[in-house]
Amino acid sequence: MAGGADLPVAIVGGLHSDARKAAVRRLLDTVPGSVALHHDLSTAGRGTVVRTVRDATGTLSHGDAPLVNDCACCALREDLVPELERLADAGSTRLAIVELWDSVEPRAMAEVVAAHGEGLVVSAVITAVDPALVLPYLGNGDDLADAGLAAAASDRRTIADTWARQMEYAPVLALAHSPLADDEDRALLAQLHPTAQHVTIEEGGEGAGTGTGTGTSTGTGARDGSGALAAAALAGFDVEAAAARQHPACALLPQEADDRGVATYVWHRRRPFHPGRLYEALEELCCAAVRSRGRFWLADRPDTLLAWDAAGGALCVESAGPWLASLADADWEGVPPLRRAAAALDWDPRHGDRCQHLVFVSPALDRDGIERLLDSCLLTDAEYGVGPAAWKRLPPVFDTFLEV
């Protein structure tokens, strides 16, 4: 850019394609000198990804990027930064808007731009949302591949878990004007991501609404007519901090809430799970809420922090590294400050940062039933009393989840 300033890059994503396109159009119309870059991965069957560059007046250029290792998303990664650098070198673009294809997750692309882009800075990550589609998409356990939305032949994600991550990563949600959305839809969105800024977009005119419409959300709302979306697109975005906030050990999980028939239940305990009883309860727990996530520990794996991520009736359990309490003192120097701070806030004299912290969000949530079921999966007094050496001899039934 002129004067050597970095080119701001605003990443706009989301499976709700009409809402995403509306948000991009709004940015092109309200930010002078803005240009939108989009890679269409639906053409991957022909061995290529189609790139389009446009501004508020129309298309500026078309191009193709060949697949990389039979992967459309890999082609996007390879082609995105050089195209952005070309815009930066030309010096006439004030804002580069990266409109992601449907199932591409914004975190991956933000990290690609931040790590490899010369003269580029990620200025925003925005996920576009149709409030009327929040519940249908969050409850959709279909594979992306079955819906024609897979980004690679090896893509095994579902619609529900992909959309949940797209929404929860972004600090700004651009809400499409949706006459079909009701107060329950808005309350669900507010509880899923209570810290997000909401900007409501109405096609062809001034923005309308105040974000959630519930009056009780902790998220912030704004009219697009006030220039809120343009301001958000240029506000700045810390990629490293955003990644840290997604780590199960220090994620800012939703708090207890109850509004318009939607509830958030936070379950926090210190005692470890009995692996066998928890395994038997997984199906019921996965169906207990449209969205649940958090961290937990198993008695037979006392050193491993496990991540819980469920949407659309499907659960993903992954190792998220060691609990800090299991580390030698010398190893703490390599732990990020945010992780150390999160552990210190919830430190237990006996178990350190080991804990159960699971959050369930859903309409018609059965808090009492979830609590009873989860409590029944903890070690009993007798099991707890025999100590960690005996716990490690419990059946390792989670090996199949963790591919051990």
C-alpha cells in the first residue's frame, strides 16, 4: 500500500451463504477502496478452484487455481496470500475482504494470512449468520461431503460442528435481516457466543435491530447504518490471542443463562470421571443439548486434558495436551501466559488445574437430568479413595476415541 502501510484483510465466513454474501456486499458498498476476493471450491470436481476479485462496481478479474494434492482447501491456501500481496503491492486497495467459501473455517485462513502474508494484517474475522438457521444448522449432523460442501476428499467434518466453530471463533457476527427468526433463535445465538459483537444487516438500506433482540444478551449489538460493520472490519484482530481463546484449557466458555426458552448449564466438578460409566452415557449426553463443549479428565488418564466438542448429536473427544499440574516445574517456562493465568484462576490444592468444566446450550434444556447423569459418571467415594494408582488400571475404553 502507499506509504508502506500494511493492507488490512477482513475475513468473512460462514455456512449461511446468503448472509455471508450480504455482509460482503455491505462492506463493498460502505468502505471506499475495498475489494473482495473469493475462491469457489464447488468447482473442485473439475480439478480447479475459481478465484473472483470484485469491488462495489462489479467483477475485476477471474482466475483458476489448480488443486493441491486433490485438495480444494489446499489450493485456496496456496493461492490466497499471493493474490492478497498483489492487491497490497498495487497500493489502491483500502480493505481486502476475503469471502470464504461455505465450509472453510476462518481460523485456518486467518492463521495463513498472519503467518505468510508480507504487507498484510488481519483486521477482522466476521462470521455471517441468518438467525433463523442457527438451530437447524447446529442440529444438522450430516457430513459436509454428503451435502457437497467438503473442502477435500478426506474432509470428515459435519455441518453442525463446522458451523459451530465458524461462529465461535469470530468476535463479530453479521446478522442477516431474517423475518423468519424469532426471539428463541436470537437467544440461542446470544448464549452460544455471548461476547460477540452483533451487527444486523438489512439489504438495500439502513441496518435494523440491536443484535440479539432479547435485551438480555451480554453480546453487543449495533445498527449497520451507523457504519458498525465497516468499523468492525478495520478494528484489528489478534490471531495468536484468538487461537489461545480456542484452546480447551483457557476457552472463554458461556456462563449460566436462561432466556426465551433457551438455557445454558455449566457443570463444574473436581473429581475424575470413571471412564466406563462416562463412555456408556455418551450417547445420551450428546443428545442432551444442541451444543456442548469444554474440558474434562478421566481417572485412568490423570495427566491428559481432554477436549469435549459436541454438536448435531455427534461428539469429538481429543487430547489437548497435558494438565499443567502434571508438568515438571522446568516445563512451565514454555507454557503461554494465558494458559498459566487460566490455570491459576481455577487451581485446586489437590488436583491443580484438573477439573470437569462442561457447558450445555439448548432450547428446552433439562439441567437437572444432565447434572444427575454427569454426576453418576464420576468416581464414587470408594473408587476415589483407592487413589490414582488404582484409577490407572480402569478399562481404557476411550482408546478408540483417542486412537491409542
